[in-house]
Amino acid sequence: MGLINGERSPKRKRRSAIEEEIKGFIIKYREQHKGVGQRCKKPELDRYCEEKGLVGNRVTNLQIKGRRKNKE
């Protein structure tokens, strides 16, 4: 007996709760300000979201640091 044939990927794949625009800002900020801690990044992110009218309060500190619970 072998493995069952057919699709093995999940039917409903997870989607990030963070908008691509916010992800782009975080990545760009990290590249420009290397070594800056999360206490400096979060206020900048909040200002950016307020200017753009985005909901940035959902962004956790782990996401700002670039860590995830489930690595892809």
C-alpha cells in the first residue's frame, strides 16, 4: 500500500491579517534602520497607518520583529 492519491494541500490556506502595504513599510523600515528596536518601530508604524488610514493596531510586536509562530 502506498499513499492515497489526490490533493494534499489544505483547502483553505491561511491569509495574513496584515495588509501588503503595512508589510512593505515594515520591510523598508528594517532595511533603512538596521538595529532599531521594536519600541522605535511601533510608533513609526502607527504614524504611517494613521496617515494612510490603515488599521495598524492589529500588528503585533512579533510581526514587527519579523518572527512568526508558523514558519513557511
